[in-house]
Amino acid sequence: MSRYAAVTTHLETPMHHRALFLSLALVATPLYAAGHSLHVVDTLEQRSPIRLTATQKSHIHLEMRMFLSNVQLIVNGIANNDMKMVAVAAHEAGMAATQDAPAKLSEKLPPAFNQMRLATHKAFDDLSRDADSLGDSAQALKQLGQIMNNCVNCHSTYRLETGRR
Ligand code: HEC
């Protein structure tokens, strides 16, 4: 943005300044463009790998697909002002959902990952409880938005890997 602002300003300056600026711009632009696309690649590769067995990985994926389908139910519940549906779907995505996890899964997960994972389940329990007691769809939507910060943050931080390559 600032680069383009600079171009406009410099076009109004005397000719020799303008020529100097344009030649700098010709050098800088490809560098800027290259830096920009590298940045996208870097972002993908910066996700920390978590090594799991195939079973553990498929359990996390299952937990995730449950998150997504329950988010869908919650959004529909909010849209139809069906707070009972919101409460039930949020409860299913709460701590109750962790009970079928394979033994030792929590131990294999990096503590920061596991904390974010459990905090997300707990936040769904809070959403369920509040949807039940307050019956306020605007409040439920706000809480869902906060929960979804966790989805976004965790997805941009971690990826899963199995032992085999
Ligand atoms: C604690 C970290 C964490 C949180 C929180 C989290 N996810 Fe995930 N999610 C992951 C990881 C890790 C993967 C797998 C990425 C990979 O396979 O490399 C994943 C994958 C997924 C997938 C793909 C599943 C598949 O079968 O391929 C979906 C869908 C998904 N997440 C939805 C959600 C939703 C919706 C939320 C929030 C309600 C959420 N996730 C919260 C870490 C998280």
C-alpha cells in the first residue's frame, strides 16, 4: 500500500527524481512480488508437524469432522432460533466428545496443542450451558465466533504426520 502511495507522490516531483524513482521501482517490484509468493509457501511450511500413529491421526480427523458438523448444526439452530438444537449440538462437541479418544493420545500431543484442543471442547460446553440457560441466539453466535478463533489458530499452527513417509 505504502509503495503505491509513494509512486503517486513521486510522479509529482521533478523529472530527474522521477527517473530515479522509477528505476528503483523497476528493481523493487519483482523483489517485492517474489517475496510475496515466497511468503505464501513459508506459511504452509511453518505449520509444526505432530507425529502420530495412523489410528491417532484418524481419531483427530474424526474429532475435527465432528466439530465441523456440529458447527453447522449450531449455525442452523441460531438461524432458526432453535436454542435447544444449539445446546444439544454444542454439548456433543464438548468434553463428552473426548471420551472415545485412544489411550495415550493426549500424551502424544504437544501440550500447547492439547490445551487448545481441550479449551475448544470446554468452550462448546460453555456455549451449550449458556444456550440452555439464556436462550439468546446473538450471545450464542458471539460465543461460536470466539470458539472459531481456535479452529483458525490451531489450523495455521499445526499439521499431522504419521510415522511412514
Ligand atoms: C487444537 C488444534 C485444533 C483445533 C482447536 C481445531 N482443529 Fe481442526 N484440525 C487440526 C489439525 C491438526 C488437523 C489436521 C491437519 C492435517 O491433517 O495435517 C485438523 C483438521 C480439520 C478438518 C479436516 C478433517 C479431515 O478429516 O481431514 C476439519 C474439517 C477441521 N479440522 C475442523 C475444525 C473446526 C470446525 C474446528 C473448530 C470448531 C477445529 N477444526 C479446531 C487441529 C485443530
